[in-house]
Amino acid sequence: TSARRADQTVGVVLKALQEEGFSANTMVIFMSDNGISLPFSKSNTYLHSTRAGLIIRWPGVVAPGGQDLEHFISGIDLMPTLLDAAGLPQPIGLDGRSMLPLLKGTAQPERKRVFTYFFETSTRGKYPMRAVQDKKFGYTFNAWSDGIKVFKNESQNGRTCKAMVEAAKTNPKTAARVKFFTYRKPEEFYNYQTDPDALKNLIAASEFSQTIKTYRKLLFDHMTATGDPLTATYKKFLVDHSLL
């Protein structure tokens, strides 16, 4: 039903552009929300939490029917892209980058990863998280996770989470999953090549220790460069655990 409503709405917009004579010289951007509220999805930094559809129609520039599954982009890249497309100067200090080359069919090799952030739920529950993800791995720092604080978000009001809690009464595997969702761990690391749904936290896996170290540095350097207010907290965690 949501997909049908989206089709209808977009159809009306495109029809209006056509009727007013603006269709041929207007860039149309469709960016989806990340779907309904499910456990381990919305209000988190997982790939399933932040990966969303992006469709751009720009007659004469973007080739119809094209698809890009290689480059990582972020919502903060939209503003610099639009300014670039309009031939306007970029404000100083933007963290986003223009993806105009991608729209014109040129690769951007530097787009190998994306950084994601979470601050608080719609009910103002503060659960600061930071993550760096690419096609191979995902690393997350949960600044709020201390083994005591309980994670609460909208997904726990739905049928899916309630079914998980009920099943946990008799299923140890589900019980462990519910407990992990509730308390999390300060760090999470996933191998998307073998575990695309991020079900197995490999943060303690010795065979990935060097890779995890690399991703910690990627995240720390990014937070430092962007003036992230959580940088000091992350640095203290790394120092306290002899990880920096």
C-alpha cells in the first residue's frame, strides 16, 4: 500500500511538471524513508537502519534505467550536489560532497564507505551511536551501552518485537537476540560478506582484530575531522580499553 501511494504521489508531481512545461529541465529526486519500525532497523546505525532508496531523474544528464550499487552516498551529499548542478559555489565547511560526477556516469573511487550517526529517539531517549560501513564490514560504537541502560524505541511497540519477546521465553537463541537488542555492546563489528543481516557480533574475534583496529581509526579520524561532540567520549573509551 505504501508503494502504491508513493507511485500515485510521484505520478501527480511528474504530471504537473509535464503540464507546466518544466519536465525537460527539472531534476527530480525521490529519497525514501527507511521503512516501518522494526527491531535492529529504524533508530539505529545498522546498514538496514540507514540504507534507503534514492532515485534521480534528470533528462539529458542521468541515463534512464541506470543503477549504481557500488558507490556509497549520504543524505548530506544532496545539498552540494544540487549546488554543483546549478553552477553555484559550495559553502565552506560542508561535510557532504557533490555526486554530480556519478549522475553523469563518472566513477567516484573515494566513495567506498559511509559514516552514520544516531542521537535520540522520537521520545527523546538519548542513545548516541556512530558507525562506519562499507560493502565488506560494519563497525559501530554505542556510547550509551554500559550493560545497565535499557534501549527503548518505537519498534518495541509493534507486533514483531512483541513476538520476539514471547518467543524468547522458550527459545534461547531468540532470548539472546532480545537481550542484545536491549543492552547492546559498546562496540559491534560485522562481516557483511558472510553475515549481511548483522546477526553475529565479531568484535571479540581474534581473526578480525587488525581489521577492527583499522575501522576504529577510520571512525575516530572522521569524528575528529568533523568536530563530532562525541569524539572525547569515544577517545576516552579507546584509551581506557587500550585500543588507541
